[in-house]
Amino acid sequence: MSRIVGIDLGTTNSLVAYMDQGTPRVIAGRHERAMVPSVVALTDNGLIVGDPAKEHLTRNPERTVYSVKRFMGKGLADVQHELAYFPYTLTEKGGVIRIKLGEKTYSPPQISAMILKELKLRAEAFLGESITKAVITVPAYFNDSQRQATKDAGMIAGLEVLRIINEPTAASLAYGLQQRTQGTIAVYDLGGGTFDISILKLKNGIFEVLATNGDTHLGGDDFDQLIADIFLADIRQQHGLDLTAYPDHMQGIRLEAERAKVRLSEALATTATLDLPEGKGRFIRELTREQLESLCHALVERTLGPCRLALKDAGLTPSDIDEVVLVGGSTRMPLVRQRVQALFGKQPHCELNPDEVVALGAAVQADILSGGTTDMLLLDVTPLSLGIETMGGVMSSLIRRNTTIPASAKEMFTTYVDGQTGVDIHILQGERELAKDNRSLARFRLKVPPLPAGVPRIEVTFLIDANGILNVKATDMRTGQSQSIDVKPSYGLSDQEVERMIEDSFKFASDDVSARKLIEARLDASALIVTTEKSLADGGHLISAEGIAAVRTALTALASAKDGTEPPAIRARMADLEQAAKGLTVAMLDDSLKRSLQGKKVSEIT
Amino acid sequence: MDGHGHIHSASDRRELQMARSMCWHCQSEVSGEYFCDRCVKVQPVSKELDYFTCFGFPRRLSIDPQQLEAKFYELSRAFHPDFYQNKSDAEQTISLGNSAMLNTAYRTLRDPIQRAEYLLDLEAGAVKDIRTTPPADLFEEILELQETLDEFRASDRTSSEAAALRTRLQSERATLEQRQRDMGTQIQQLFGQWDALQDRGEATEQACAERSRILKAMRDILSNRTYVKNIVNDLVATIA
């Protein structure tokens, strides 16, 4: 069986991992960075993904998509209140959000597919083989539409998604494998955009999820926004400037807020700086950890409710939990750690890198599916109750939340009127009494032979598979004939649409790859030219005139190669330039070392 | 088997069902539990198979949770779709169906009340006729409680009258909760009686009568229990 990779498709960052002889490892790209920013930008040279795309957030905000995971499986009405925060344009078609990039619009699964493709290429380059199968993680609290959208994204990216697994449970697999944990554990997963809590029992290689809860709209992004909001207010007050009119600066402020937040996990105070438009100079603001914590306090508290509910559903109290595991970049915040520790009354674990542990767990699950790991088995649950709308608009629950999956329920349907030929069925997900307060998943019409009222007996089986995705099957109990059902998802792409998107993506795939290589080579070349020129300006006096001339020649050669269309040629000229500038780099290093030692006593140096 | 003067025991029943089935793949007779002896393909769990038999347990109401869990894990390892990824579509479908059935069986047997309801359903047919009128011995009490609840709902929550009503409701709640605990004990006793009767395995007229009595008593308690539980939930929600 061909290799299956594990993918963490995150709100802010994504990663791919594989199993290397019993040990899961993340695959790093250039510069040894394993994380691919979940950002897609439309440039003059086409679509780009990851680190180079992230640079376009401030340069080209209207055409740079980030946090697309927030839109997976959703309609425009679901995100109405936060539209103002996003610089790109969102529309809707067929109940699915569409994102406008230049002349074209893309569904969230298509954008996610671009990120997945980037990870696929990275894995292929690293492993030296074609990758067509993957396990992809989703927040445990994702509903059916969001899971289906993730599966669609995989298909569009040319990946057969063998399993959708929940992020906290993936993390538990990585912990279980590497730390040989046993007992009852709580996995607290606060990522860029989502929060999950899962309670599991680990025993003899079985990972049994007892309960899960969460909030698919709560994460690091929200902390950043709060910080950005106070910066905005200050700028308005101090400089009389409304930055919301400047999308590029809005992105700059968001990124600076994020950086300040990250620094405050280590430091007690930090300074945020931002260049202002309209020649208004610079905005400089001191932010203390205390301020950050009072700002984020309410959001962190919001994670505790789901924790208590999950404990209650598992029939446990905090003292029953043997270990607490932290997952997700946002759990680096000291405030989060304190609150989690206070709730469960024990020091949480964070031995594994919280950014990587989910991808590692996905690789473990991939290995289980390919038959490599046979002693571990994950028994997960469905996070939300599944039901149908009954008379009076009430939801009748068929499969309760926290039921172990695969799970099935059967329901018998009949007619109320003579000769009635169809029964409309509306499938819902959620915990509320009334149908309208729950998430509409899909509708379908059950075909019934025309018979006197009450005579037809159609048995409908609702089956939630191991991915947490619903399958519906109907059988006429009188004839034993099964019936195919055309389920119309309320917030999803139709099969035909997904098909078309897959075709599109194949059609452009080969163009994409070569275009991409060229774009990357050009970007890298530009970056190298800029840094080398700066070095020449700063340290040219440290080397000989011949040395300077050699660097200049190599610079010119690279600049002209960059305008060509051959990535290998560009790469070759880059190598030449690096070689030519070596003397300069060394001289500058020596010089800076010398200067840092100047004026210091020997005792201070040693 | 009836010749021994025994009621069908669960294990007898299982042998019967298993012996009758044929491997879907190689058509040879399947005598093993869930896998064909010859071609080792997984077999679909029969729809006729009850949850007790599926777990290899006799039809008793006392179940050791540790044993149940161990068996659940064992069968999960046998059926879970994770282990059928490389197998044929037919096997994947069977694995999915078996796993779903296993999960339902485990959930049902794990909870003593659901277990008893399920056993009643097996032994005496349709169960959950949820009571709409109060149990006889609680009739007066519950009528009065409903009145108090109505009064409380209509009252001004800040008034001293409401405070007095609340106190009364609190004490009612304590009484009903005690009643729930009593029912729990009674159910436990009936579990013991049922299991003992099954263990004796007699088919006498007396044993038959005893069997009917236990099932009826169990049915009454389960239905009263649901009724009282709903009342308590309502009460708790109202005074919260």
C-alpha cells in the first residue's frame, strides 16, 4: 500500500507529517520550517501559498486569503458579524461562501486545497515519491458540513482522504505513542481559530474518547483581534487616524498584535511598533503581560465552560483526570496554562511541541490505517447530536452527542395521506430543542410507492462513519429494496461541483507546478538581491575593490536571470552570488564581533 | 435443547444462530464467532443476535463493567474500520456495520437502566411506555407538587411568598430524590432475583410465574422512574 501522510490543516498554520520507522516526524520545507502559513495570495504571477503568500498580507490585503478554515462548511449568514475584519471579499453561492480573488471566486475547500497541495508537494519532494493518500485533522467540534468540506478540499487537492480525525484525539495518539501514557486524560486544544476539549481513557493501546466539547470560533485569532482593537483605538486618539480605511495597515496591525502576544508569553512587557500611513510617523506602544491577560481573560474563561460540560458528559470530576495535555500554539500563553491548571488541579503536560503534535498524531493514525501500527486503536465520538425535524419544528434526536462512532440509528417512516409519494426529511445537528435553533445539515425526499396512508414502511438508516460524516440509506421494508437518496447538503458543495473543481485543479496542476517554481525562485532571488545590496552598502568598505566588483557582477547576472523563465538558471546565479559575497559576509561578521567587544573589559567577555 | 428441561440459555441460542450461517465469501459454514474458519473473512453480525450474545454474556442483569469493557475493546479490535482499510469493499461495509452495532450494544449494556430496558424488550416485548399519570403511591404528593410549581411560576420571584414556595419545593425535591434512590435499590434487588432465577434454569410453572412477576415489577419501576425523573428535572429547572 502506498504511503499515507498525516496533515494538520490549521487556521493559521498547516503541517504534514509521516511515520519514519515507528516514529512520527513533521516534514520541514526550506529554512527548516515545518509550518506552512495557511495563507493563499493571488499575485501577478498567479496563486502562491504559505510563507511567500504571508508577505502579501500587508502588501496586497484584498487578494490574500488567511484563516479560511473559519469559513469551511458555512454560509455567508454564519459569518456576517465578522465580515468587516476580513480585507478580502466574500460572497455566497448555493449556500457556500465564495472568496473573490481577482476575477475568479473560490470556495473555502478550493482555497484549503491549495494549502493541501503545497503540503503534498513538500511531502513528495522530501519523500521522493508520489503522495495520493492522507489523513487530515479537524477540530473535534466540527459539524458534519465542516468535515465534509475538509474532505472535499482533500479531493480537490488530489488526495484521497482516508480518514478525517479530530485534532485533540490525534494529539493523544502522539502522546500515547511517545510517552506511553495510560489512564484518563484531558486534551485541551486551543489553536488559531478553534477550541476543543476531549476526555479520553487510554488503556492497553485503546484510545477511547469519553466526551468532547468545544467552540469552533474561539482561538488565537480572537486574542490578536482584541490587541489590534486597542492599538486601533490608541492610534485614533493619538494621531487622529482611522486605520480601518487602510487594509494593508490593518493587516500590519494584526500581525504586530500577534507578535506582541507571542513575545508576552516569555516577557512581562513588550513594545509594539507600527509605521503609520499619511506621513504620520510611527506608532509605538508598550504592552504588559498583565494588560494582555486582563484583555484576554474573558476569552480564556469561555474555554472552561466546554471543559466542564465534557467532564459532566463523561461522568467525571476534575479529580478523575490523571493527566492534562496542552495542544495548539495558544496554549503557550501563561494565562491559559494557569486557568487549565486551576480547573483540573494538576500541572498540564506540554512535552511535545504544541504546534506539531496534531500533525504527528495524524501520521500515527495514517500508519494505523496502512497496517503499520496494529496495537493502537482510536475510538472517537460524534461531538453533536444528530436528529431529524419532526412535526411542530421540533428536533427528534437519533444519535446523541458523545456516542462512539461508527454509530447508527434506524427510523421507520410512513405516509399520512393516501397515495402520498414522498416524505421530506430534514437532518439536523445540535443540542437545542427546536429544529430552527440547530444546524441544518441536509434535506432529502424519500420516495414512497403510492399506497393507502400508513401502509408504506420505509426504514431509513442514519450512519455516522469513523470520519464523523453522515451516510443515509433507505430500505422499503415491504419489498426489501434499497433506495438511493439524493441528499442536498445545506452548507456544502454538491458532488458535481466537487467533481468540476477536481477537474479544474488537474487541468491547471502542471501549469501550477512550473509557475510556482518560477515564482518561488524569483521571490528568493529578489530577497537575496535586496540583502546583498544592503550588505554592500553597510560593509563594502571592509573588503577590497575587486571583491566589490565581483559581487556587483554576480548581482547583475542574477538580476537578468530573474527576468527569465528558467528556475534552475535563477538558482544557479543565486549560488554564484552567494559564493561571490562570501568574503563580504565574513568580513561583516568579524567587524560586528569586534565592535561588540570594544570598550568591554576582558572580565566581561570571558 | 428443550429436552433438558431448560429454558433457552443465551449460549445455546448463539450456537443455534451461528451454526445456521454461511460465509458470505466462500459459502462454507461459519461456526466460529465472527470470522470464517476457512477464508478468515469477517462475517456480518446477524440482526437476530442480541447484545448479550454478541458480547458472549448470558442474559443476566448483573454485568461486571471491567469484563464488559475488556470484551468491547477486544471486539473493537476485531471490527473497527481502521483495520479494514486495505480490504475489499464488502469487508469494509461489514466492518462499518459491525462496529456501529457493537457500539450500540456496548452503550446499552454499560448503563444498568438501558440494560434492563433492553432485557425487558427482549423477554417481554415493547418497553418504554412512559407513564403519563403519577404512580399510585405518589399520586397525592405529585398533584400537590404540580400546584406548588404552578404557584411558584406565577409568583413574583422577589416576594417572600416565592421564597416560602421555593423552600417547600426544595423539600419536595429532597423527597423525590430519596424516592429515586429507593427505586434504584429496588431495581438492584430485581436484578439479583432475575439472575438467580436464570441461574437455576428451572422450567416449572412456579418459575414461569416468578419470571413474569419480576419482569412486570421491573417494567413498573422503570416506567415510574422515568416519570419521577422528568418531574425532578422540571422542578430543578423551575427553581434554578
